[in-house]
Amino acid sequence: MVGYILLYSLFTASLRFPHQWLTYGTQILYSLLMFVHFFTFMAAQWSIKFRVFVGYNFVSTDRANSPSASVSAPASSSASASLSSPSDLFAFVSHTTSSTGVGDVVPVSFGVSPEALLALDPSSSDSTNNNYAKCLQFEFQKIRFYFSTSSNTFQRVQSLTNKTKALVQMTKGLHTESKINHSLYIFGDNKKKVPLPAFSVLLFSQFIAPFFIFQVFCCCLWCMDEYWMYSIFTLGMLMLLEGIVAFQRLKSLERLRSTMAPSRPVFVYRQYQWVKILSDELVVGDLLSLTDGSSASTPQNKYARYQQQQQQQQQQEVQGQAQIQVPCDMILLRGSAVLNEAMLTGESTPQLKEGVEATYPDLNSAAPLEIDLEDGSHMKNVIFGGTVLVDYKNAATPASSTSPSPSPPDGGCLCSVIRTGFETQQGQLLRTMAFVSKETSVNTVDTFIFILLLLCFAISSSSLVLRDGLKDDSRNRFKLLLHCIMIVTSVVPPELPMELSLAVTNSMKQLMMKSIFCTEPFRIPLGGKIDTCCFDKTGTLTSDEMVVLGVVIPNLNSNTNTNFDIVDPTSPQVPKSTVRVLAACHALATRQNNSKEVIGNPLEKAVLTAVNWELTKSSQISPIEATFSPILIHHRFSFESKLKRMSVISSDENSPQLLTLLTKGAPEVMKPLYDPNSLPADFDAVSMHHMSKGRRVLCMGWKELQAIDVASALATGRVELETNLNFAGFIVLNCPIKKDTVSVIKELKASSHECVMITGDAILTAAEVARKVNIVSSDPASTWELLVDENSGEISEWRTMNHSSEDGSAVRTMPYTHEATHESVLTNMRLKGNEFCMTGDALVAVAKLAAETAKISLHTDIDEKNILLFPAILDKLKQLVPHVSVFARHAPRQKEAVIAALNKAGRFTMMCGDGTNDVGALKQAHVGISLISVPEIEKKKRQAEAGIKKIQKAARKEEKIARKVAENGNSVVVVKGKSKSKSKSSSAANESSLKSLLKEVKDADSMIDSVELGDASVASPFTSRGTSIVCCKYVILQGRCTLVTMMQIYRIIGVNCLTAALTLSKLTILGVKQGDFQMLVVGVAVACLFYLLSLAQPLETLAPIKPPSSVLTFHAFCSISSQFAVHLLSMMTVTNLALPYLNPEDPSIIPDGPFNPNVLNTATMLINFTVTCNAFLVNYRGNPFMQSLSDHKWLKRAFIGLALLLVLCITEAFPPLNQLLQLSTLEQDLRYSILVICFLDTAAVWVLEQMLVTLL
């Protein structure tokens, strides 16, 4: 207020007492005031922190339990609030800790505490008591937070669902109306409507961006200097592009909304009865019947029934068959279900889910059921929303069960809802895609430093203009100030974001042409910086399809030689006990409506096929040939990543009372479970022998159970059952290496990329496969494994991996130390050709040792699950991880930790994988690429390609024979005639077979293209529809091309901005200006050249050198400086040549006057146009990162066309063109002098740039 009074007084004084400086001072102060107001408003739009700083007050949270108290606290370590009354509460969520990277200020309400409601007595039905404890709450991006008095911070409401519950409590459902209302109040309903903003809102957000405001400001400056056409063209183009961006954003949100399945009726158990509700009305705690809807009641209304039938028919026509999406996240309590989780994981193999009652049969129903939703070992009991229900089987309520809920009326699986709405796994991915900022950012340190350097030059140029103009009292001070500001703003290119976005957008199109889809465009240039490429093994480097090589039967005779022989599973030599394990120890299932179709793990399907048995029912396996009695499966102990084994309780159909336990698992975990008397002496030698050849090895075991029934056996417990097993042999499998794997890895390593394998397979298998694909180049005697003591779990030593080798080489060991000097030891050994491998257990052991060294105690926030990602631990892991080439037996969290450690070490990482186990690592990497894994289609395509090669080989052989026959001449005419007839028929048959096989390959490719990309694949930065890692090469090639293009843009803008500032300064001092139409023509030419520049395509092969990743390099500095020096000399020469031809009394050189063509501005325009074109021509890099200028036909034609245009203008060969461009007539000697200078300028900067490229 005081400031306004002073300004008003100053304004009044300037009117009553006119004075030049008083008037100027008043105008400047009013201008500054308007600028401060405008900048404050816009800064509050650009920066959440600034908005909070100027508009809110931070207050304490010490009285958070009172509705009238002042409160402020971080929300999940990043949210704060300020208030003077409950309605004045706002929470500040910082972008640095927001899961989507976007912050905001949101209103805060005061309501009943969720913790207080959950703490109520479950038997209580009171819904009228208003004396509940209250707390602060707010919603941010569809996620609800509440203020927890126990932690004194805002917590996500979702955290309350992670609390353990008793099984008997979960099977009750919501038995009172108050419980339903409380759950709805705390967790919300199951609606997942993606917010769809209006187009005007999106457009406004584009218009208030900092660079767009600057662009408008620059256009206004040019308008004030009478450059109307140029300004309107520039502003119109900018608004059009911003409108297109907003429209594309709106369309992407609409597509995202369309992916959500509509609500459907489901049965829930509420208030002790089954009722039907819509799926979007589900709440946490509901007991749900999960079915495919086939038994749902039809609508009574005829029109509604007809409409439903039409919708189902349309859906089946579009999708081939109706797909039932799971409505929310839930725990499967009873029954089993098969789900396609490709929507979340990108893995097409259906996953079998089992009920808690079956998984934990010995669990006391009143005991707390601890299921960690983040732990992979519990995923078999959790069904995620958005996944597709392939098949399901209900299970009757066990007689011994204390479950209060009856079986579902529609025969579905019994499930308990644990997360709804945007808190589900699918909802969180939708949030990320709906709210994350997807703009290509130019706010990098390099960009600001680069612009700052240009700004320094512009300020010095404008200061000379200002100093010269102030000496002339006839100069208009406003025009003088306007020109000075224009000179300064000319070096801050307003079109920079647009040009960078254009380069990235065209790169996205190039990747889409190769069936690679990108959802985070700013990561494309990061692909050019990649130096470490990490790969999963199964499904990525090798196929998901397993090939059963056979079994190694037990050799109990210790006096005989070691038995490495592999026997066919159908051979009579294979014991019956081994056949039973092969046939029945699996988690395969059949569809309810189609018992022929087997669903499950490709490995288990391959084993079942190899042993020549079939799955007649989900719990019954029969031999195809009647050599054995069918086997019944009574119970499955599913595979767990921690246990690394699975078991089934089975019996023969003829004697169901004789129960047998069948088990299979990893050799290292199975060995302690065997009866010592049944364990062969060559157990380790055989398993290591086959694993060292890159094969996958599983151990089999069995034992007869003494229990009289299944219930008694289950009461014994899994741990007790899986002891004293009889050894049944080894299963030996092989994963075929994919077609392009070896060549791509070889090319990546030749182009300065380090390749790493991160897999869950055994370390010997992983190391040998890595050796076959050239990730590891050392032999086993020079490949080191980090050992872990089995008893203590601590690191013991490094040991070479030739202990299973047959060459008799000595095994070497080396101590492991946690000192910094150990890193230099590993570095020196790698230089000598040694390679290093480690398991996930070794990674955890190193982390624990680092925690002890750093004196980090393991507590609730830092436990064995998240210790690997703790910053202090990563500081230690980064010293070891970059030296390791193979990471084996790694769980999902450990894979993620490896990528995080590599990032911490300063590496730019790429992770390529597929499936659930790789999602965390894909998100942690700078560039994550998820592959579509379809084993059946891959097998079909590979068999067809093999058949094509066979036919082509036979054709070449026949052609060779025909040439030999022709060389023998007439002596074999008869034979030749016969051979001709045979060859014709053979050729026709081969041609028919070849067409058929080519059609199969085409069909396989189209089937891969038709596989729907899952949300997790879309949420990961890149997704490839191909099944080969050749997509990694394409992403790097395109990334390098984009990165080089962006560096070219920086350099071109740098040269053009410097010359523009010089031109404006020189013309302003001399009192002349350029024409509006001239500026428009130059602007159009520059826009076209930038567009064509962004269309440059990468080369087909990777260059051995890396592209520059920053514009602040010595080469870039020398290049820009040398080009500007040449251009400066050319422009000064042309100006000095033109000045003698300029009449001092010419009215066109009146300072601050209107534009009139004269010799000086014509000569300046011609040389300036030459310099602008030369900036593009010289800075186009071409080989070895993108196509050369001769191959870039459109850009080459553009340069030729602009050169011809320039020659026509200089020589005045076509006078109407000069008149159109507002060019003055030049003397002949001046014309040719300018033509020579333009040619010399082009030649000089070209030669200098080529010399710099060669030298630097």
C-alpha cells in the first residue's frame, strides 16, 4: 500500500511539475511495478515452491488434533500445510518426492481419523457416534493422505491396508453397515476414472510455460519495431504447435480412459448374505466372488438384455473373445485362478494363483496372516486389478474350516478386496501415465550455462549500442531501449524447446516404425549416452521356450565312473519314481470349458510333453500310452523364490490311499533335503557339469507319506514333509539362444558398451550362457565367483569357476576385502582378462557387511528388503558392482539394486527384460526396454525359419548338381532329361513349401504385433513388439542420432544468435534496419531447415566411438568460436564494402525511422542469409551417428535450392525476386564481391570444421 501511495504521489508530481527525468523515472517505476506483478503471477504458475512462498505461511503441527489449530507437516516427507481455520488448510506436495514428479498445492480437510475407525471393535455396529478422533486429510492426484499422530507425518491411506489380519476376520467380509461406510470413507470406492481436463485448460497450461511467455515477449518486441508479418508468423506457428501438443495430450488421456473395463455386476458377502453390486462399488474388506460372468443373471428388462447381448457381441468381434478384467487388487482365499498378467508385467504366460487356505493349510484361522504385497513369494495369493481372468476353479469349504462365509452362489473363487481405485497396482500405473509430465525438458545445467555465455556477448553488444545511442540526442530513447532489449533477447532462442521437441518427436516416429514404443520422450536422447547394457537371460537373451534334453538317472554305485549321460524321459531305463515326478510335479492347469488346453509355465509344459503324459484335468495326469496308472494331485506346495522348489502330494488313481510327495527344485537347495543313503556320490559333479554347459538343471525327489489322508499330511507341515527325500535324478533343459543375440552383443561391445547379465538362473548356467553370447570372454579358469558361507551367510572369498571343468586346471582363490583398495585390484585383474560373477546372496552379504562397516542398524525402515537401496549401501555397492559381468540368482529387488548401484557409479544404464521380475529394474534404468515374451509364437517362427533355411540349402545343392550335369555335355543327355523332370517336380514342391513357411513367419509376426501391450510395458520407458534384443541396438542408434541432432541445434542456435546480435548491433548503430518480409523469409527458411534436420535417420551400425553428450565441450567451443570469427570477418567486410555506396543523405538511414531498402541493409541481408544457411550446412554431423548429407536427400535439396536462391538474389538475374524480397539494386562490382565473400565464408567454415573434427 505504501508503495502505491508513493507511486501515485510521484505520478501527480510529474504532471504538475513536468521534468524530463521525473517523467522518465515515473514511467520506469510504473513499468517495473507491472513487470514485478506479472512476473510474480507467472512465477507462481511455474514454481510450486514460489507459489507457496508468496501465498502461504508454514505453520507447525504440534496441535494437529484440534480443528482450529495451526498445522503444517511434510506429507510423506514432502507435504506441508498452512491454515488459519480448517477451510484455509492447504498441503504442499513437492515434485521431488511425488511419485509422478509433479507437485501441487491442494486443500486439506479435517475429518475422522482412519486409524481411529480401524481401531474400533469389529463387533461394534455403532455408526452414530461422533466422538471419534479427528485428523487432517487431503487428496493428491487421486491418492488420499491422513495425518498420523504416531509418526507425526502425513501417511498414505494405503499403508493401513498392509496391516495383518486373521484369516477368520478376512473371511467374514463387512458384516455391518457401519463397517461398509467406514471402509468407504477411509479407502474410497473402486472407481478409476482418469480425470479429463478441458482442452482450454491444457492449452492454458501450455501458454503459461516460461519459454512460451518469452516467445510471446520477443514477438511483441518485434511488433514494436514494425516487424508485423514476421511476428505474426512466428506467434501463429508457436500457438499452432502448442495447440497440437495440448490436443495430443487430450487424446492420450482419452485413450487411457478407454482402456478401462466397464463396471460389471459381482457377488459380495455383506451383512452375512451374498448380494450383487457393481464392481466400482467395491470397498476394502469386501468378500468377493471372482468369476468370468458366465453364470451371472441376465437383466429382466428386454431392452437391457438385448443391449447387453449387442455389447458382448461387439466386444467379441473386436477382441476375438470376451476378456474379463479383475476389478481391483485382492487376496485369493479359496479356490484357484489362472490370470494373464501381461497388462501389468508384459509377460504373456498365464500365472496360476492359489487360495490362502490351500497354500497355508496348517495356518490357524485366528492367527495373523502376514502377506507382504511387495514380496514376490506371496504373489501366488494376490490377484491384481486389471489382469485378465483366463480360468478359475472354486473350492468347497473344508470341513475343518472355521470360515464364517458360505461358498459363493455363482461358483466363483472366494477373494478378499485389499486395494481399490487408484491404490491398486493398475491404478498406480494409470496415475503415473495421467499425471506425469511428458514434456521434453530443456532445463539442464548445460543449457543454462550455454545461454549465459551467449547472453554475456549480447549484453556487451547492446551496451555498445546504448552508449552510442545516448550520445545522439535526436535518437528516440524508447526505440533505443527497445533495440537494446531485442539484441539481448536475440541470443536466448525462444524456439529452442520447439526445436528440441521436434527432434524427439521425429525420433519417436522412427522408433515406432521399428515396432518400438516410447512413453517418456525425454529418455530418447539418454539412449545416446548409454555405456552399460544389462540383460535378463530367459526370455531376453534366450527364448522362453524350454527344450528338454532329458534326465540323468541316479547312479548309486560309488565305484563306477561319474554318469553324465542324458537319457530320454520315455526310455525304459528311467525309473517309475522319476517318471512320476516328471509327470506330476508341476502347477499346470486346464480351462474349465476346455480340458485340452494346458495353462502354465512353459518349462513345465515342455517337461510334460517330453515325458509323453497329458493333463486330463487340473488334478489328474494320465500317460498317453497306457503304461502307468493315472496320477491324482491332492495338494500343491507352489514354487517360492525363497525356497527355490515346489512339491505336490499325489497318489495313483488305482491306490489313492497311498500318498507320495513329489518334489523338484534347484540343486543347491535340494541337496540337504535328500536322505544321505539315496544321494549319489557324483551329485555335485553331474549338476555342475551340465550347468557349466549353459543348461538348466533341476533336481527331483520323492518319498512315500505315512499319513492316512491328505489332511493329516498337511497338518505335518511343508518343512517336515520335504525332508529325507529319495533322489530321483536330474532334469536337464536348454533354452535356445535367440537369433540376433550374439551379433547384437558383439556389436554393442565393439561400440564401447559394457554388457552385463542379470538373471535368476544358477550362476554356472548364467556364466556359460554369457560366455556363449560374448558377454563373458574369459574361460572358466579366469572367471571368478564371489562365494558366500552357507552357515553364516557372510562373504568368504573369490574363487575361479573351473571347479566343474574337465581340463584339470587348478582352482584359484582370492580373499575378498571391503577396503577401497579392493576396487583397484579388481580393475587390474579385469585389464588382464579376468571376469567376475556373483549371486544375489553375495550381493546381500556385501550390503550387510557395508551396513556393519557404516554402523547402520537394521530397523523397521531399513530391513533386509530395502537395505540394498539405502544410499549409504549403494555408495559401497558402486565400488563392486561395475566390475561384475554376471549377476545370477537375483531376485527382483536385487536386480533393481544392481541397476541403482551402476547409476550411482556414474554409469548410464540400459535394462532389457521381460516379465514381472524385471519391472523394478526397467524403471530404475535410464533406458528400460521391455520385450514381449510369447514362447509359442517364437517357437512357431523359429521352426518356420529353420524350414526355410533347409529348403534354401536343398535348392542350392540341386543347382550345384545341375551345373555339374550341364558341364558334362551331351554324354549325359538322357540322365539330364530325367534329372530335369525330377528337378522340376522337386522345385515345385519346394516352392510350395517355401510359400507356406513364409506365410507362417508372416503370421507369427502379425500374432506378435497383435499381442496387447500391458500397462506395465507402457509405463516402462520403451516397449518392443519384437522378441529380440536387436531393439536395444535400435534405441541406442536412434538415441545417438537424437543426441547429436540436439547438439547440432545448440551449435546452430549459438552461431546464429551471435551473428544476429552482431547484425542488429551494427545496423542499429548505422541507423538502418532489415525489412519485415526479409525477416519472414529468413524465419521460414530456418524453420524448414530445422524440420529437415530433425528428419535425419541413424545409420544401421553402431559407431565404435560415443557421441558428445554436452554442448560445453572443447570441440563445441572451438567450433562455434571459429565459425563466428569467420562470419564476423565476412560480415564486417561486406559492411565496409557497402558503406561507400551508401548516400549519407539517403532518407532510409534515418535513425529509428521506417524500413527502406538501401545498399547496406541489402548487402547485410544477403551475407546474413548466407551465414544462417552455413550454420546448418557446417554443423550437420552426419557419419558416424546419422546419415550423411549426401544421403539426406531432402536436406541436400534444400541447401541446393537456397544456394540457387541466394545466387539469383546476388546476381539480380531475376529482378522480380529482388523486388519481392525488398532488396535494393547493387553495383556490379559489389554484387560479385559479395558473391565471392559468400563462397569464401562457406569454404572457410567448412574447412575449419573438418579440421576440428579430425583433430579433436
